[in-house]
Amino acid sequence: MMNSIIDDLKIKYPTDNHRKYISEIYNYCLKKRLSLVLKGSLAKGTAKRFSDIDIMIIGKVTDSELDEIINIHGRPIMTNFTERPKGIMILVYSDSISVDLDIRNTIILEEIDESYILLKNQENFKISTEINRRVIKSQYIPNRLQWYKVLRLVHRSLIKYLCGNKKDANELLIEVKENLGLLKIDNVEFCNEFEYNIKEVFTEFQSKYTISGDIIALFESMFLEFENGKLK
């Protein structure tokens, strides 16, 4: 029954993993009577294989429920918060699914026109002129060191590139380059080839910091897209 509901949403899923995540979060929010809003490329129908999932959950979410939501697709291998805007959770899973999860108390009117409302619970679907975002505290998203935050920028740049958005990918890589000085990484020689540059930066991070095997495997699987010519 749940699968038929998900199919009825008429979302254009670029991969089965995208569909699986939406099914999991939809069923959870349905059970907990939370409102669920889809944003970004999935809402627009333009998502590609490596596109992240932008979702907003509106309603009262307890700390234990927050942990359940974070782990709904398995334990994420990378977690962080966005800086601009501040406080959106970034969750990256081992199957390359990347989620920008925004837990809110309110939604503003302008956002509704740009979103796809998956679940609307009248008890908590509150429209406001101001964004009221839940203050997140979770054991799964500790305070991150600067190098980890920069590594997340590397990952985001790579996602943009694999989705064909080379302009944004290169702009993010410039931001990464600017941060390397703060990390005292000054031996990466940049050229005009994004694929070479991004791999060199990651190799330098591997040599300087302790990166988990899951994260290394994630990046290596994404780098294989360069060699296999699968870019779309």
C-alpha cells in the first residue's frame, strides 16, 4: 500500500536509491503526522543521478525522533550543517545519497510556490513571514573541525560537477582553494582541469587527516565516474 502511495506522488526519480529514501522519509512522516515538503531538483523534475535531496519537515520533532530521521536510510557516513543559510542538516549515505534536511516550525509563502508538498498536516503546516528553524542537537552531528567542513565543500563541488553543473562546481572548488591556506595545505598545484584538481585535493586530505574508510570509498566511487565516462 505504501509503495502505491509513493508511486502516486509522480516524482521523477533519477535512481532507485532516491526513490527508496523518499519512501522511507514519507512513511515516517506519515506515521508521525509531520508535514513533508520536497524542494530543489527533485521537486522540479530535473534531478540527476548524483543530485542531492532537499526536504523540509515541518512540525514538532523530538530528539529521539530526530535521531531516527537521521538514521532512516542507514547511518550517514558524513554529517554537517550548512553555513548559508545556517542550520540545515547535511546527511551523506554510503550509497551516494546526499540529503539537505531542513526541520522547521514554519514555512514561508514564497517557498510553497517553489516546492512540492508531499504531506500537509493542518496541525503543524504553519505559514509565516519568517523562517523558524528547529535548533538541532544530535550526537550524529557533532561540532566539526575546519578541515571536515572543507572536505564537505569538496564533496558538494564534486556532486555539482557530476550533475553537469560545472559553473557551480568550479565556484565551490575556488572556495575550497581559498580555505586550503587556512589549513596550511599549500602544495596542491591547480590546473584548468576540474577532475585533476578535485582528485589532487582529496589525495592531500587523505595524507593529512584521518578519513574513515566509508568516506574514502564514497569519493573513490564518484571519481570512477570520470574514468567510466558516465557523466550526464
